[in-house]
Amino acid sequence: MNPTMPTAAELLPLLPELVLVGAAFALLMLDLFLDDRRRWITHVLSILVLAVVAGMIGFGTGGQGTVLNGMFIRDIAADVMKFFTCIVSALSLVYIWPFLRERGLYKGEVAILVLFATAGMMLMVSAGSLVMVYLGLEMLALCQYALVAIDRDSPLASEAAMKYFILGSLASGMLLYGLSLTYGATGTLDLVGIRDAMGSASPGLLLTGLVFIVAGIAFKFGAAPFHMWLPDVYHGAPTPITLFIGSAPKIAAFGMAYRLLELGAGPLDTQWRLLIAGLAVASLVLGNLIALAQNNLKRMLAYSTISHVGFLFLGLAGGGPQGFASAMFYAITYALMSVAAFGAIVVLSRKGFEADEIDDFKGLNVRNPWMAGLVLCVMASLAGVPPFLGFWSKLAVLRAALQGDMLWLAIVGIVFAVVGAFYYLRVIKVMYFDQPVGEGMRERDDRPLRVAFGANALLLLVLGIFWNPLMAWCLAAFR
């Protein structure tokens, strides 16, 4: 059947993406006419655009459906992931502005790159075709490379950007090779068509393609042993850029994994679940053990990200509606926790003092009890201490692994959940039980930033108490 040109009515499910991309181009043109003193206009409008798009998704504007001859799918799962992707991206922009402006690093392109990266993430979670998967992935990746390199005068940032670009290109090539093998075996780019054609396709070609696809997915998550880029990029990039690339893209990576593994490679679920389980174990072991030895907070959070990807993979390995809902719930909760964790560094940093060493937090409770309490909420949630949100997300993925008949994997998860709690509690210990050293840190005077961080940190407690509606929304996405 020859593809036909869609009408405006048929494109309505694409409306949030069209609004976002159109606004990004409009703001790009507007920024040409603004000097540095008025560049805040572009930034504020970018946050408003993301808020509007999130509202459109939340209220179901445009409706759900499949458009572009099956290449784009808008369903409940896509809407849930897109909504939180936009919210987290908007929150990231709130943290980005004061940090980069104070250091003379802010350019109008920063907000535009975040908008285009968000559009790429939205395409990834709605992909119904291998072409759309790769288009969204590269749109996100190219924006991330540019954001990491925004501080061109910093050798550390330049090195991180080069490593990210080279290793990211390698991973994209691996994923593309896996997609091409899958296309060669099935003769179609459509994910549903691939699923239907697997019964008559060459098993060897399919399994080889699956291995490369899982490797590409693991790299985008930062799972071990494909994690080599993550610590250096997290450490080298400006802190609010690290905040962005370490949060919302994890939701998009889950969306890509769900579309490729369940929608496309569903008949091979026995094989890919074992691959994901192996990656989960490697990530839990390596991430948690190396994080124990870190003194730099950004590197500690980088290795903890690897361990959290391991927990997310527990849900994916469990499979089924419960497993995917638990993994989505974990991706969303981790994005919120990651924003808050790096946000604490942004709020307590100032020009000439980055607040990225664990020792920088010594005696914070003496200097600023309110800020110490907020950081405690963040670290306790990351550690999985009840009643914070992180506890329920870990419980959900452990339950999914048990329901997927992977008791051994759940036991590994429980053991390393205890191990991982140590380095988070270490931050709490230095805040409350160590004496302040030197001038120390002081809270930034920027009220909007402090309000955003306070709301972000307290949300982890509020959602920890009222977590059921969010989990129910995730479960509804896979029924």
C-alpha cells in the first residue's frame, strides 16, 4: 500500500510535538534580536512552552492514535512519559539559568537545545517504526553533545564532550547495526510488522540484531558494562547540564526500550529478559561498589545512576504489564530524584565554589538547617528510605522481578540496595555530625531557584506518602 499524505485532522495526535518544535524555531529566531541583558526572555518563554506542552498532554489535547502510517504512536504510555519529560525539562531550565549566567556561560542556544532535545525524547517514546526510534534518539543525542560542550574554555568540559561524542557515536552505530539486521530479517521497519514477521524470520539474524539493540539501549541508559562515558560526562559538564542529561533522558530511554523490546521483539522476550537481567546485575554491582569510594559528589551520583539503572532493569527483566509499569514508575521517580540531587549542588554553588565535593557539605545543618533538611529528603529518597518516593520505586521493581520468576535477581537487588544506602547516608552524616570547615557554603540569593529546589525536594516526600495515583497511572498505561 502506498503511503498517503495525512490531513490536518489526522495529525492531531502530533499536536504537542508540533507546538514544541514550532515554538523552538520561533524562539531561535527571537533570540537573534536579543542582547545578553534581555536573554532571560528566551529562557522564560522556553519554560512556558514546556509547561504548555505538558498541559496539552495532561489534558489529552489532540487525542490518541497512530499517525504517519504507523511511525508515530500516541497512547497512554506515551502520554505519561511525555508529561513527565516536559515537567523535568522545564525544571532543569530553572536550574540552568542562574548557574550559567553567573559564570558567563549562558547562551540563547541553551534553552533552544533543551527544547529540541525534549522533542527528540517525545519522538522516542512514541516511536512505532525503527526510523522514528533512530530519528528521536539522534535528535536528543546531538543536543546533549552540544550542551555538554557549552563551556568551551574548560578542558574538563571539552574532554567530557569529546568522550561523549565519540562513545555516543559508537553506541549509535551499534544500535543502527542491530536495527538494520532486524530489518534484514523481517523486511519491515514497522515495529508491529517486525513482531508479526518474527515467526518466519531467520533466528540467527534476529538474535544477533537483538544483542546489538540491547547494547545500544544499555549505552543510552548508562548501564554497565556500557557505562564508561557516564562518570566523566557527569563530572566534566556544568552541573545544571549534568542535571538535565541525567534526568529526563532516562524516561525517554525507557520509552525506547519498551517500544523496541516489547512492541518489536516481544516474541523473543525470553532472550532479551535474560540479557537485561545480566546488565542489571552488572550495573548494581559495579555502580554501588565504585560509588562507595567516591569523594566527589557528582561522580558519586554518576556511579549511583548506574546502580539505579540496574534497579530499573529489574522491572524490565520481570516483563509483562506489571514489570513495564514498575520500570516506568522507577524511571519517572529517578528523574525527579536526580534533578533534586544535582539541584542541591546548583543551589549551594557560587562562582568560584562548586559545592561538588562531599566534604563541602560538612556542618551544613549548623549553617543552614532548612537546606540540610531538604538535602536529607533527597538523599533518603535515593537511598530508598521509607516513606520517601525512592522506597516505593525500589519495592515496585523488586516485586516485578519476583513476579517474573527471577527470585535470584530480586535477591541481588535487595543486597545492593543495602550497600547503596551507605554512600547516601554518608552525605547525611557529614551534614549533621561533622563540624563546618572554612567559609563553607551559603544558600544562593535567587528566590525562584530556592523555591524550585524546595518544592522538588519536598515532592519526594509528598509523592512518597501519596504514591498510589502515580503508580496507578503507570499501570493503566500497559493494560
